[in-house]
Amino acid sequence: MRLGPHLHRIGNDIVAAYFVDTEDGITVIDAGLPGHWDDLLTELQAAGRSLHDVRGLVLTHGDSDHIGFAEKLRRECGTPVYVHKLDADRARGGSKPQAAMGSMRVFPLLQFVFYGLRKRGWRTQYLTEVNEVADGDILPLPGAPRVIALPGHSPGSIAVHVPAADAVFVGDALTTRHVLTGRWGIQPAPFTDDPEAALDSLARLAGIKAGWLLPGHGAPWRGNPGDVQDLVRRAGEQLPQKKK
């Protein structure tokens, strides 16, 4: 799906990845599930591009539903894969995310599970080689993506700001469609290691000039990135509280 002159989405509101298309080539942001490889090829072809135009892949974090085709792209095309140093081990299949899920509803959960099966989520290929990044790095890739550390969902969760695409990619720092409840709108993401740290980190988006805020799950969001911390906080306060 073409979102803008330089911006494309792969996947859907259940699991999404993206790429930025510039004169210098393509930067892919996140790799979804293994089956999104076919979606990547289709979207590249629709844009008049090919795998030869892909200069790099940036992971917002190392969870299995974000690294899907990353190793295949790295191994078959020699494409460098970038991930924050604190999530490098997770992307290699070392440390695992915590299983704190919160509330859920049967139908959205089944949608998530069956979509994962259809996109071969059970065939995760972990990375064997990564390029580690840190907060503030500007990567040598098309669009000059800048790394913004957003620890909380995972220790090395990041946002990726690409001014050329008028976009900031936030991975699972928040969601606009909760994969376990089906609830729409900006809100805390499930499977988060440290929810309080994740909320605090969103303050780092204040001042970012981008018209698009793009999560790994849910619809693309148009608005001021500086507003999302308050929106996520309010949404979290409205969620059912766990019984003690």
C-alpha cells in the first residue's frame, strides 16, 4: 500500500512493515512475519523497484513478528540489518520477550493467531548477523533514518524518524489496534516488558516533525507525534484493571 510519495506499507492492520523509497534506493523498516516476503516483492514491483534497490533494513526491535524476512533478505541479498544494541541478542533468538498480555477477546486473538499461521510465523528465522545502532544515530541509508531510543516494550525498542517520508516508525512502542482485544485507537501495546518505561519513553517523540506515525500493529496514524504520550496514557487508564 502506497501511503505517500516515498512511503509504502507491507502487510495490514494486524502486522505491518514499511519501506521508504527515495532516489538513492530503499530503506525497509521492520520485516513482519516470514510470509511478508511475498508482500515485499509485490509492493516493490508496484513501485517499479526490486530487491536490488534495497539498501538496508532497520528493525524497531527484535521480536519475532518484526524480524520475519530479515535474515532471508540479509543472507540472499547481502542487505545490512540494523537493530539497537540492547535488542541485538533478541533478534538473534537469545533473550525472549515477557509474556504479560493483559485482557483479550477470543475473536481478535484468533485473528492474530491465524494470520500469523498464514504468514508462516511458526518458521521464524533469527538473525545471524546484525549492525548495532544507538540512540541518535543517523544511518547511512536512503532517507537518512534517525534512531530514537524508546525502551520499554523491549530494552532496545526504537523509533525511526525519516524526514523524507514525513514519518516516524514506532514499532510496538504503542499500537493503534490491539491484537488481543481488537480495540482500535492509540493505546499501550501488549507483550510489553516494562509498560511504565514504555509510556515514559513516548515523551521523546515531542518535537519530532512528522505527519505520519506508523506502528507495527494497527492503522497508520496522522497527527502530531508529541501528542501520543498523553493519548496512550489516557487510553491505558480506560483499560480494565487486573484484580488483585
